[in-house]
Amino acid sequence: MKKKDKVPSIPITEDCLPRKQLIPEDLETLYSWTIGDALRAKKEWKKNKKIPPLPDSPSLEDLFEISESPSESPSSESSDVPLEYFINAQSLKGNAWWFSRIGDKTVILESIAICARWGFPLPEWLAREFLKAYDDVTDKKLKSWDDAFGQPHPKGKHKGDLKKEYKDGFEVFKRVKEIVKTEGWPIDEHLFKRVGEELGVGGKTKTAKFYYFMKEIEDYLKENYKKNKKTI
């Protein structure tokens, strides 16, 4: 009998294994965290890493700014590691909601990038939609990757424009709530006209769209956290 050829062994390196997270919490736990949970974890992280605490806790506005420019990758040298994991997990969950509501294919690759960068396993919806889009191209049901995942840079739309629209919506929502609270104005077309002119974001119709879109996001977050109310 001939001696069987040995199959060459392939060494198992770190690159062959799943990317490790810097914190022990899994994705499901990060989904359920409130902002208070994230801030408490951040405080504990600083304590363990001997990083001097900041004088003030981040406000909701701070979190909005962080979400505008998230870290490119986790770093153990950062003082905000738990907060960054929390924000990216919430972005991932938000993308699931956005996809189910709008069907925006561009969030598929964006969500895969979040998982790759932060060591999250692929959520069920993401694995399903990615494979469907991938198979539709390889099976020639779709002509291009742009058809499958959306155009990364649509004509007439730039990343800066989208970020500005999101920020304008946030400012509109914040200002409407402020006027209602301090001046008792009803939420109607007159209020939207005033806020649109104050902020320079457009007329009453566009301002109303900004407001109700952000309100839908807030309602979603409230519904998501109503069973897990904690104080900072």
C-alpha cells in the first residue's frame, strides 16, 4: 500500500479567529443598555484603566456629536470604549429598524462594516439580507453590486449633505420641543414656519418633515427602553 499523502497542516493564527471585543458585554446586552448603563460602564473602564475622569458626563447632544464621527476602530487607549461600543451597537440596531421601515439597501454594507470594526457577530436580519443581495447578483437576478446594495454616492447627494440633513432634523426637533415647553406653542404649521425661518432649514412643510421623522426615532427609542428605565 502506498503511504497516503499527508495533508499539510494550516496553522491557526489570530487572523483565523473572530475579532475580539475590548469589553465583555455581548451584542444583545449592548442593545439593552440605556445611556446611563453606557456612562456607568465608561466610568468603570476609566477606573480600571486609570484614565482621569472627565469633569462632565456627556449630554444627549454630546452623544449626537459622537455618533456623527464614530471612532474608526476600538482602542484600549480610549477613555470612551464602552460608550463607543454602545453607540455602534445602537447604530446597528437602528439600521435594522431603518431597513425594515425604508428598505434602504445602503445600510447593509454599512452594518457589516460596523460588525467587522467592533467585533460584533452578524445579526440575523443582516446575514439574511446580505446573502439575498449577494445571491441575487451571482445568480444574475441583479446586474450590479449597486443594484444589490444601493449606490454609495448617488448623483446629487453627498455624504456631507446627508449628515447635514440629519443634523438639521435634530436641531429642528430640539427647537420645537423647547418652544412648546417654554412658550406653550401648539405643534402646528405656524410653529414649523417659525422654526424653519429661525434655523434656516426651509419652509413649514420641510421643517414638519424634519420634526416628525426625528419624533418617530424618539418614539422608537422610548418604546425600546420603556421596560428598562434606569437613571444615570
